[in-house]
Amino acid sequence: MNNNSKQIPVGDADTDNNEAETYSLLMSYPEELDSLCRPWSSPRPSAYRRRNPLRLPDAHDAAKQQFERIREAYDTLIDPKKRVVYDLLGAEGVRREWGVHGAMGRGGEAERQEKQGQVGVKTMKPEEFRRWFLESMKNRERAVLNSLVRSKGSLIVGVDARDMISVNEREGEVYLEIPSAKLSSFAVRYSFVTPFPTLRTGMGEDEREGAESEVGEEEEQKASQSPELEIYAGVAGGFQRLFNKVELEWEDGETELREVPLPLILSTQNVTLGASTSRVLSDPNPKGILKRWPFSLFQDTLVSVEATALPSTTVQANVAKSIVVTPGTRPFNVILGTIFNRSIFQAPPMLNLQVTKGIGQKKTAFCSWSSGFIGWPSFIETLLLPFAGDSLSLEDQAISQLQVGIASQLAKLAPGLADEDEDMPESAEDDEEEDEFEMLRAKKREEQKAAEAWHVAISASPATAGIIFKYSRNIFSGKPATDAALSQWSSEKHYSLPPANEPRSVRLEITSTVDMNLSLRWSVHGSRQVSELTRVGFGVSLQPQGLIMSLSWARLGQRIRLPIAICPIDSVNADSATLAVLLPWLTYCAVEFGFIRPRERRNRRKLIAKRQKKLRKLVPQKRLESTQAIELMADQVRRRQDKEYSRGGLVITKAEYGHYPSKRNADKGAKEPEVTDVTIPVAALVDHGQLIISKKTAKFQILGFHDPAPLLPKTLKIWYQYHGKEHYAEATDAEGVTCPMRSHLLAA
């Protein structure tokens, strides 16, 4: 640090500076901060304390408060993750995100990932942590938006267009015709959430304030999370057209009876009305009733209740609990439910039981059983017969069912997360080990893009049995349809390009069911995100009604689906089904790859050309600055190179940095390479017979370098001698350089 550098003022002990001023004070001295905090990539608290002699906490209260502020700023600036959050949200954001229920605090996203076995947030690099944090903030913002739109609605309108596809049974040919579509059915469902009435609701304002003052901050937050009541209603049915018979009398006295069609009317077949609520049984009080046996078995148990008034009175209760049989093993997730859809005097309630358990990496085995209709034993039925009332109909007697299967679903990992069995290297000195973990990160990013999931189950009941198969993954989620990654030119000013638009992937879902009688039902559905919160989907399915084509739209809990029957079930064959699936997908691929992505490519190229035009005006100034720096270091570098040459060490004979057109473009008459001579700057980096340039180093920011080709991929080429033999090495902006190496040796 030279004499002209700024000094961090200590000030008087009673100075009343706020937190923002304290942070800005330390952030405004990056050179001094580096010398204080980490001159050798590690903090030095001793230097930090020497620079703050009047901030010791034993001076007086004002000095203690100021010391705490500076200590908090110091802890923030030496922690790369806190510095990322500080740059985005400021000091208050750091305090909030490392507090209770913050992203990095207790009960936050990082802790939840650790509980799920995804240990990786602490091992992220700063740039990876920045992406993870921004993604967490986006998910949190989306959750807030969903909480504001507490009502959810769905609308389904069926269309009958079964004359769209016709099959000639004799010749086996499939014909497409213009359909005469008409509305056939509809279904509307609406739900909203409201706070569930509690005892605190009936308190007066004074009593509520007194009660809130008795609980701590954490208990108050849990108390504020009162159970919510979801009320839903729906109606479904079909459209029906009636005709009115009219008798017409002509002038010649003749009469004619005609049927005049009336407007469509709604024929309602099903009306639903009900409500549901859920609550997690948890007692934060260490001496509470849930801490005592046997009530402790219900700790952290989810209880849900649902009741319907229409079309029939039904009450359903579920209890969900995670049970760990052996400490250190994966738990069994048990859901026990019961359904009261008839009088208890007629039959006992139906029972449902579902058990799931993780078996290996990202795989889950499950077993679900439903008792169906179970009658009372004969002697009990005789006793309850006077109270039973009307006998049960066959429709009320549901059959039992058993389903066993395995499901696999990719965990939602943020880019750069490590697996739970991975031990990240403590330092980046071992390049081979670091490259290995970079490959693991890249593999996980590819897995996250694909988000592959499958589900196989065997279902059996007294009436039928079958196999259910489901498969889903993201397709068209590769690299953006733009040029290769371009190096960004920056100096005192930063001219960075906006990130290339990632192609919006299509979520493909395939479902197939095969019964014991070999009857097949299948569906193929794809959905695509068209805006930040909106998804549009298209699907084709084979149902008992025939071949169904469906369109869907979803945004913030509001859904619209339009199923269209395009072919009756008796006319469906392999050709018609293939045509119904392939034709829409080929149309989508033509639009996506023939119009959308080429348009994005053209727009980005125009943006790059505009930025290049501005940056090239600054190249002469940067070239002049580099030339001046080279002249200052030339004499000293030549003396050092002479010493290396005399002892047979590393001698840089030539070095160039710039853009080299590819061979393919060179054959088409491309421009000459745009390069600059960096022999002296590269030779200045030789130390004790070695040259090391990290891949994290921006090469155009090295002293004596400049960018001769803004926003174009550049390469550093080095010719050197070692032990009197010629060597050659080259590296792109994303690669590092280590010399000497045996692989750089040129053949004689």
C-alpha cells in the first residue's frame, strides 16, 4: 500500500454512524480491505484489530455498538456467500437471509436441502451460490404470488369432433376430414382458502395483544400459521339440445309438423360441494403433552379432514407419519385414511393404507391398499338392523384394491449441488480433482434439465387387474439456439451481453395401462412454459370414448382444458393413433426449430454486432495503454529471460493473443486473425522456471494485454524453449496454461 492510498478513518467513539455507512466505509476501500482481510486468501483478524483500536467493546456503549457494526461488516466481506447477498440485498438482506427462516438460516432452503440429503450449498463456488440464491428468490417470489391468488379454478369444455378422422375398414386407409365440431360436455370447479376459525379469533384486541406478548418470536410465528380451510364446489354435465314441435299451415290448407331446435341447455349430472383442512401436530413446548408417551407418537404428524355435502355426505380423515425403524435408515412414510360415506349402522367405514420407502438413489417403493365395502359380521348386523334404515345400493359398495410399484423421480437440485456422498476438495490447487468435480456438476445439471421420472405399478382388484406405466422427462432442453459462448470485453467499464435465452423445454408425459384382458389405454401429453407463470399443453389419449385430443392452459392455479374427441373407439387403429400423435408434434417441431429459435439467433447476432461496433472504438485506446505498459516492463523482463536462457530454463520466444477464424471460415475467405503480440507480458509471468495462468484469470485483464477482438472467442498461443527444445501451447479464454509440460514438446 503506497502513501497516496486512502486510510480507513477510525473516528471518535461517540460517532453515530448507521449500518449503511459502516458497510459503505469498508466497501469503499477494496485495496485496504484485501490487505486487512486476506492477503494470502485467508482472513487476518490481527490486522483487522490493529486498524480498529478505538472500536474495542470495552470503551463504552457507543464504541461497542460501532464495533459490532464493523465486526458484522467484516464477517460479511470475508464470506463470499454473504458478499453475494450483500451486493444484491444490502446489509439488511444479509441479516434476514442468515436469520430464522432465511435462505441460509434455521428453517431455510439450505437446511431443508441438508435434511433431504442434498449436502451442497456450503460447498458451492460464489458464482454457483449466486445462481442458487437467485433461483431460491424466484421460487420464493412465485410462492408469494401463489399465496396472493388463493383461489383456484378449473374449466373443462368437451368438444365432439369424431368425424375428423375416418377409417376405411376394407382398405385400412385413414382419412382426415374437416370436422363438424359441437360442444358435448363441461366441468367447472372452483376453490378458495380461508383461515380456519380458532380460539384466538374470539379474543378481544386487548386479550390478543396480551397473549401475543407472552410467547416468543418463534412460537408467535408458529402460532400465526393457523390451519386453513379450503372450500370447493364444482358442477359437471353435458350439453343437450331440445326440439319444439311446431305445426305449420300453408295457404292451400295443408299442414306440416316440424321440429324447431332450441338453444343448448346444460344437463347437470354431478354437483360437488365440500371443504378440507390439514394440520401438523407439533408442540414446541419441551414439557408439552406431545412430549410425553404415548402422545409423543403423534409428534410431527399430519392430520387432514375432508367433508363433502354433495353429491352425498362423506367424511374422510387421513393421518400421515414418518416412522424410522432403525436409526440412520430411511423412514417409512405411512398414510392411514378412513372414509365415512354411509351410516355406521349399515357398514364400517372404508380404510385406506399407503406405505412408501426410499430404496436406493432417487427410487421409492410404494404399496397402497383400499378395503372397499366391508360389511359387519352377521351377528353385529342383526343387532344394528333396526337402526340401519334403507339398504345399501350396489353403487355404494366399492370394491377393494391393492397396488404395488416402484417410482423414480429426479430430485430438484440447483446447478452445482454436490451429491450426499461427495467430498468436495478443500482447495482448488489440485486441478485434476477440481476438473473431476466440474464434470460431476455438469452431469447433475444435465440430469436436472432432463428431470426424468418413471412409475411402474401392478394394480389388482376382484374385478380386474393390470399394469400401469408412467414416464416423463423434459425434451428440447439443450443448449440455446445461439452462437457459441463469446468472451466478454471489459475494462474500466463493463459491456456484458445479456444471457442467452435458454430454450423452453417441453415436459413430455406418457401413461399406459394394460388390463388382464389386454385392453390398452394410453395417453401422451406435452406442456411448455410460454411465459414466467403460464404453461400451455397438448395431448392425445385413447379412452373408452375414443381417441381424444386435448388442449390445456394453466396460470397461477387457474386451469382450462379442452378435450376434443376426434375418432370413435370402434374406428381406432394403429395408423389413426400414430397420425393423431405425430402430426401435432411434427407441427410443433417445425414452428420451434423453423421459426422461434432462428429468430432468437438473428436477434442475438444483431445485438452482438451492435455491441461490437461500440467496443471497437475503444480498442485503439486500450492498445496504447498496453504498449506503454510493455515498454515499462521490457528491460526487466529481458534480463530475467536471459537468466532463464543461461541455465536452460523456461524462455518465452513468442506469444500471441486474439481471435483466430476457424478453418471452415478460412476456406470461405474469412478475415485475417485479429491478434496482438503479448510476448513480453507472458514472459513477465514466468517465475522460477514456471508459467502458470489460472483458467479463472481473465486473460485480457493481465498487465500488457488488451482485447483486439471484442465479443469474439479468443486464444492465447505461446511458443517457448525449455532445456533448449522448442515447445508450443495454446489455451482459450476458459482454459488455463501451465508450462513447461511434456505434451507441449514439438517434434524435431
